[in-house]
Amino acid sequence: MDNIPFYAPIVSVDDIIDADLVVNEWVFSSVMKLGGHSTIRVISYGAGLVTTVRKELAVLGCRTELSNVPTLFAVDIPPSVDYALVISLLERYVAAGSLDYEESSIQHQ
């Protein structure tokens, strides 16, 4: 996986996956080898907050990608980043009622 997955569960950046060609489209089949990254999806309850949170995550060492929904973005957490710090940051916004998140593929220990 080169990109941060938005909708596919159980996969993260640097995972090696198997896919089948079905009617001219590649369809995910399985994860062959884990890459060590974790993936979280975040939904913000205000468009103005998206840029702020993405910048804060970048400071921690995470990459993010916007989806086709302006308030939804995916977060790549590399193995070198402290997962607990990322969750702590997001939980502050959750407590304020500003966003919510979903742990999609967690490979951190």
C-alpha cells in the first residue's frame, strides 16, 4: 500500500497485499505482510478544524490525506511515532465534541 486507505479496513501504508482482477478492477483479497504502520480515520464536526488537526498530527510525525468528504481524513502513523501521543491528541478533540475517530488498522504494540 502506497496511499493511506480511507475505507478499507485492516490495511495500512507499507502493507503488502494480494488483489484479484475482477472485471478490470483490482479487488483486495488479503494482507500478505504487515508494514508496521497504523491507520486511523478522523471525522471533524467543523471544516475549519481539519487543517489544524492535520498540522498537529504532522508535528507528531504522521501523514494525513483528505477524502472526498471535506471533513473526513485518514491518518498514517509510522512505526517510529508514539501511538499513545496520537490518541491523546485526538481524544482532546473528542472530549470537546469537535471530532471523532475510528481505529482502522492498528499495528503498533
